[in-house]
Amino acid sequence: MKKINTHRTPIYRESGFYLESSEQTLLAFKSESENPHEPEKYIYSRYRNPTVVAVEQQMMKIEDSEWSLLTESGMAAIDIALSIFQEADDKRPWLFFTEIYGGTNSYIDSILIKRRGVNTIRFASGADNYVLEEFIEIIELKKPKLIYFEAVSNPMLIVTDVLSFINEAKKRNIIVIIDNTFATPYLWKPLADGADLVIHSATKYLSGHGNISAGVISGNDKVLMQKAIEYRKWVGHMLSPDDAYRLGTQMQTFELRFGKQIENAFHLAEFLENHYNVEKVFYPGLESHASHNFANKIFNKKGYGAMITFQLAGDTDNIKRERSKTFIEKFSRYFYLIPSLGDTETIFMPVDAVWGDKYPYPGTIRLSIGIENYEHIENAINFALDF
Ligand code: PLP
């Protein structure tokens, strides 16, 4: 068949690719392990797939990375980013900041600690942010092999002094892994500031339509990334060609979408801060937010993200609980309560109902702002806040 004049790499739904001779087979397997970035031939889709590779190259441009690998979920990317550092005879601890995605915390507890016996330590934030001096103290004392944190925390949206943390870690040859799902490469590119690996849940802003589960792990170090490719191959964390194709198409509008989401979020955060039925708003773009200065420093004033967490006002906890129910019922007439984020549609979730053990404050709502006409979101919020 003639080569088809398509400008996009099509969806190659092959599980295996034919090879024409034993020489070619030998060469294909050799190049696959020696230079997995540019193999001689495709062999098997769990190893590499042309549709996935095309989208990885697109991702490398967005991330400014030498290597980007797509995975079947954000958790798969996290599993790879951490597992490649596990070595039977290396007992150095891995240091995790505490304000990270709940699923990652569960993965640390039930997989890394309970099943694999990894030596882990936690670094807790102070009242409003992580304290650099405490970080230096703990890494001096415990000498961790790696550190792991999120640039913008969930759900309180703490923006840490990431540049200083990376700097202190790198001075001591500690590996730095960052989950940059909330900030995205639009606001910050951690590899350019010295991080070793950056991961995203591409389920969120990168795909942006709430219809794909995907992850990405990026880095500039060939040795590390070859280990990541190997781990992905043997554990089977590869993204499917269908999802890769859709991710690639949707990533074409990533900057456009996220720019609008950020703009909407900024206006809404200001609106909420001035609303009489709102007690407190957590949004790094507000001067009242404890991390505002760090956010300015890291994001270069390109914006402050599109997540907002806020707390309802009320004289007692019971009143706040009742108001929270009312808010959810009324806001649900316009937007869905979905425990995810980053979609083109505004979605929301009650923080205390999901993370009550950690954030028990009744009436705490997390909003993931979409690309709707701003007035529509403000009107819906105003309606839902009218108690
Ligand atoms: N990292 C962060 C910050 C997240 O919020 C999530 C999911 O909510 C993940 C990672 C996991 O991603 P996924 O659901 O795509 O596995």
C-alpha cells in the first residue's frame, strides 16, 4: 500500500511488529536495549509503539526535556520514577514531603514501605510552608538518597521554595523527583532548575478533557531514562496507542486551555476573597496566600495555576457543615462534583469529605477551574454561596 499522506502519526494498534530476517531481528533487539530512543525497528508495543513515540516527542517540546516517556497513568509514572532507584543493598532513606497527592502517600505506605521495605522519611510543612532550615537539618542528618515533592501542594496549594530545596539537595548529590501536575510545564519546568526527574498525571491538564488516564516522566539524563524505559517495559506501564493519539491531539490545545483556566481562576479567587460567605481562600495568586512570594519567584508571574481551595464562613462547625451541603447541592446544578482536576469544565470536590483526617475543617471546597466564560462560573458560585 502507498504511504498515506497524513501529517499525524496514526494509531498503530499492533501488539507486535514484523521483522524480515534473523539479522534484522538481532539488530532490532540490540538497538532496542542500547538506544531505546531511536531503535532500528519497532518490536513489541509494550516496549515501544510509534504512536506513543510521536506523542512523547511532542511532550519533549512542551517540557524542554531530552526524554519524555508516556505511561498508562500518573501513578505508573510515579512508580517508575521511584522504583528505578530501589536497589537491594542500598538502604539510604527516601525523603518525601508530606503535602503530596493522597494516592502517592498511599503508594508510599502500602507499596514502598509495607511490601518493599523501602526506608522512607517524611518532611512535614510548618504552619504555612516548608521551612528550608529544617530541610537542611534533616538531609544533613539522614542523608537521603532522593527527595520527592510537588511544586504546588494539594489541596492547600502551598508553593514551596523549590529552587532552594533543589539547590540544597543537589549540593549533596541527592536525587530530586518532582510531581509537577498542578503547575504543569506552562508555569514551571523543573528540569531547567536542576531536578532529575519530573512526572505529571497527564490525566489532568495535559489531556485536559477528563477522558484519558495517562502519565508522563521526563528527564535529561540518558542513564536514568534508560532505566525508566526498562522498568516501564518489564512492568508493563506503557500507554496504549489509542490514548496516546488522543493525548497528542488534546495536548495541542494545552497552553490555550491552561492559560484561560489560569485567567478564570485568578478572577474567581479575587471574587471569592471578597465574598461575605467565604472565610478564607487558598490561591497562590492572592497576596493573602502564604506562598504568594514563592509563586511569583518560581512562576515568573506567568500565573498561579487554576486550582482554588476555599472555606465557607459560618459561626459554628454545624452551620458550616449545613452550608457545605447547600453549596454542593446548588453548585451541582451547574458543575459536577468529580474527584479529579484539570478538565476544560469546572469541577469541584469537598475537601473535608475526602481528606477529613488531614483537613477536618468543615465547608472546605476545592475548585478546578475550567475554560468556561468567566461570568458563568462567577454567577454559579454566587448563586451557590447565597445562604
Ligand atoms: N499526582 C497528582 C498531583 C495527582 O493529583 C494525581 C491524581 O489525582 C496523580 C499524581 C495520579 O495520577 P493518575 O490519577 O493519572 O494516576
